[in-house]
Amino acid sequence: MDGYEKYYLGTRPDNLCHMCGWCCRVATTSIPYNKIIELAKEGDEGAKDFLELFEPYPSIEDAKKVSEAVVENIINGLKEDGNYNEDNMTFYKCRYLTEDNLCSRYETRMQLCKHFPASPWAIVPPGCGYEGWLFMKREEAKQKIRKIKEELIELELLKKKTGSSEVLSKITTVISKMHHSIELYKKHGSENW
């Protein structure tokens, strides 16, 4: 079990879903639609699965007709993260959602569905049962990065004090790994935490 499965998926409570269906009725991705099509043609399984499940709305306005609140919530969340680009944004609806908000292929649903929300930064519909839990997970990640930054300060001071080239090499390696950890969260604003 890798870190993502153990520390995120392994701790995510399944009972928080209100079964409102909004995450299936109005969804978007960080990858532009034309890029998803290109990836699917190249054999990317995730892109193929996504295109099998979701069909695009003709426009953002068409998605707003289904739920303006959900669309605006997603757009505002992307703006907050600095990831909003309307030119590359497409909204989708699931082909398998029934009128009573159930999945018509629940028993054979794909990993994409089983893992949603797939990240602490997933933008969920207003009132989603996962809102509080996702907030908590984002705060945990921010706290982890803040702790790494504190440790970096200490390591930089230690680096100045050491006279051993062997110790200096080890410290430099650790510092590099720590910067890499911070970089992983850059798109979520880690430089400001």
C-alpha cells in the first residue's frame, strides 16, 4: 500500500456521501477536454475511463442550467487555488447516474468513482458530506509543510555550523528532499504556508 492509499484513501470515511449526485451531475477536471481525448487515443487508461463515464456539457452555461451553485463553487475553488482558466474548462455529467441519484453500475464502478474525492483539494458540491473532512485533510497537509519549513531553517543553521564534508553532504541531501516535498504541494499554494 503506497502513501496515497494508506494516508488518504485508507483514512477516508465512506459514510460521508449524502448521495445527492451533484458530483456526478456537474464535474470538471484539471486537464482540458482536448488533452483527455489525446491521452485516451495514446492509450492512457485513466483518460479512457473518464471518457467512458463522462460526457461534456456543450458550454459552462449549459452546466450552470443544471446547477449554477455547483459550477460557481468549482470555479471559485479553482480561482482560490490559482488554477482557473475558463478557456480550458469543460464541465461533464456522468452517463450512469439515474434519476434517483444512484449509480446504474455501482457494483462495477471504476476506480475513478471509488476514489472520489481523490485529493484533499478536490472541490466538492456545496453541502457535500466530505467538505469538513477534506478541510481537515488540507489543514493536515499544510501543517506537514509548515513543519518541514521549520526543520529546513534548523538544517540550514546546522549546515553553516558543520565542518564535516560528509555531514554537509547528508544535510544537503535531506534539504533537497524536503524542498521536493514542498514542491509537490506548490499548485496548492505551499509557498505561502
